[in-house]
Amino acid sequence: MAQKKKIVFIDNKSAYRKIAKEAFQSTPYECVICKTGQDGLNTIASVHPDLVVVEAFPPDMSGEEIYLQFLSNPEYRNLRKIPFIVLTENGHVDRSRLYGMGFSACMRKPFKARELIEFVEDALVSHQIKMEEMYCWETIREAKDFLERVVETSLDAIVTTDNGGIITYCNRACEEMLGYSFQELIGKRVSQFLVCGASELLKISAYLRKRNQLQNYKTVIIGNRNQKVSINLSLSTMRDSEGKVMGALGIAKETGGEKFAEYDSLASGRLATVVETAVAVNHAVNNPLVPILGNAQFLLQDDRLMDEDIRRRLRVIVKNALRIRDITQKLASISHPVTKEYLKGTRMLDIDAST
């Protein structure tokens, strides 16, 4: 049997305490009624509720003072993600200021029992989506930081270009290989570092247009002091979310001497998997995030919008939020990645097949 969600209701008026008590009697919620702000704060510390409803002006302290004490007191450090709803007479309150403080929603008096239940349910769903969004952005940030660390510590030179062959990114190994700084390389055309110049770049570009990737291509580049460096180069086209080619990704390994060594295909494969993971994060996480960000803020904060059409849209938002959670949790636990073809010549991580 699922544990009931706990609600702390703080109001000094007996009529509203009675409504709240009766409203939640036959619901999956356990409501604890409090008369004063201090009683409410003590109750919050003891019962660890899922949501708090507080009157704007209890007798001993205002709703804002209650909330500020909740935020500033170390006793509630582990409870600060609890959403707060503030009750106001006839809605006469500066909502933008209260939302800026951190209140999740404002509900105006008077209200009926059914209205209170629906408002609480909306606030809990809205808060759940907000937490899912925060989790997603944190997961994306961690993935981004991880990928940046992998790329920057790679012993192989990594470079990206736009469709015109202009360098848009390079890692530290690329700087060391060519003898130029990041700032000196960004915006430069790749052809100026190739011994055969523009003609070789045109040949490479033509091959990529046909095959989308080029492996173990042996060539010679020119460094900062006109030194010639023999490299083994692997290239692949980069595409945006619509499948349109936006540039190329190159991974180069210095071979040294006159004889080209065999390229470390295993290391290349591992690095390719990292890049494919980045494609998967962008494709699988951002798509469901768009409707969440576009609809949740507008639908769930307005207590005047209660019709069935909004509820259907709300269910869509919840479904997408849960999908995001499942995807990101799966990504975080993958130890044996499996990839699949996303577009011709481009592969992505198969989240469901990976373990």
C-alpha cells in the first residue's frame, strides 16, 4: 500500500481549518492542521511533509516570515525542496514577489474543499516536474563536464569544423600537435595546415559527402615552425537534430618518422562512443524537455484554469517528465554501451539496448 503524502496546513481561521480537515479525509493525503506559524514550523520539522499550505497572515508571523525562517534555519536544511502554497484573501498579493522568494503557488480565499484538493494536486505535479527539470539540467551539465574532460585529456588531437572547413573547436592535444593556441586556431581554415593545401581539403570534403566518414587517412600537416607532422586521421560528418550536415569531426594521431603506424582503432572506438553519447543526450533528453519547459510554467501555476483540456495537457507534461527521468537514470547507469545507426553515417547510443 502506497504511503500517504503529508500536507501541513497553517491557518488561524477555524472555518478554513475545518474545510482542509474534511477535504483530505478520504484522499491519498494526510493533512496536519496548525493554527499558528510557530506550530506549523514545529510540525514541518517533525512530520517532513510533501507540501505546506500557509495563510499569508497568521496571528504570530506572516506567511513570508514563516517561509524565510524555513529557508534560513539549519533545522530544515534537508527539507528545503518542500513546495509552499500561500493562501491570500481574494488574491490581493504581489504574486511575482512571492514567486521570486520561492513560493510554488498562490491560492486565493475563499475556496471549497474540492478546489483545495485540486490546487494541491496541481502544485505537487508542478513541483515534481520542476524537480525533474532540475535533475535533467544537472545530468546534462554533468555529462557535458565529463565529455569536456574526456576530450581535453585525450592524447589524440580532436578538431571540429563547419561546412566551409573553418575550425570551430580543438582540444589541447591539437594545440600541442600544431604548436598554436586555441585562440590562434579557432576561425582558421583547415587547408592552411595541410601540406597539399586546399586541393587536399576538397578531396576530403568530396569523400565525406559520399561516405559521411573517413578512417585511417594518412596525411601530413604543417606546424607552427613549418615542421611537417605525419598523422593518421579519422573523420566523420556532424549533423544537427534535423539531420542536416553542420560540419565535420576529426581525430588525429601523430605517427612519427617516415613510416605510418597502425591507428589504435580500439581507442578511436572508445572516443567515438563518447561522441555518440553526446548525440544521444541531445536527441533523447532535449526533445521531451521542450514541451515541459513550454507548457508547465503556464498551465500549473494558474489556479483559474481548471477545465478538462488543461488536465489532458497536464498529463502529457507529466508523461514527458517521467520519460526524462527514466532516460537520464538509464544514461547514468550504463556500463556497457550499445550503439545503433541514427542517420546514414552517424551512430548514437541505444539507451534501451545498453546495460
